[in-house]
Amino acid sequence: MYYSVYGDACGLTAMSFGGSPSTRWKRPGAVRAIEDSSVYLVTPDRPGYGGSTRQPGRTVADVVTDARALFGIRH
């Protein structure tokens, strides 16, 4: 899974799962706003976009497994 992190590494952890199609990359203005906050934002690529591979048969509920994996990287 490809993901990006933005913001304060000591800040409150938040995750962003963008709509489809969406990748982990954020626009410069959004990055500045995140960096100016006390948030540590973790954001993955959606399956089939950015660096991630397509996952046929995937369901909406599969995002829970992704979130757990990403949260484990942080903690």
C-alpha cells in the first residue's frame, strides 16, 4: 500500500481516505493548511490509483483493514 504523511509527527493522528479516483497526493494549499495545524495526516492511495494495484472484488468494508495497517505504522 502506498501512502503519504503530512503535518506534525507529534500531532493528533488523522486518516484521509479520498473519494474515487484519488491518490495520496494533496494540493500545495492543503499541505500548507495541514502543516499549520496540529494534525498528523496519513493518506493512502485508493486501489488502482497512484502507486496501488487494482483489487477486484474489494468491498467498501475493506478500508477497515487498510486503516488498521496504517494506524499500526503510526503507533
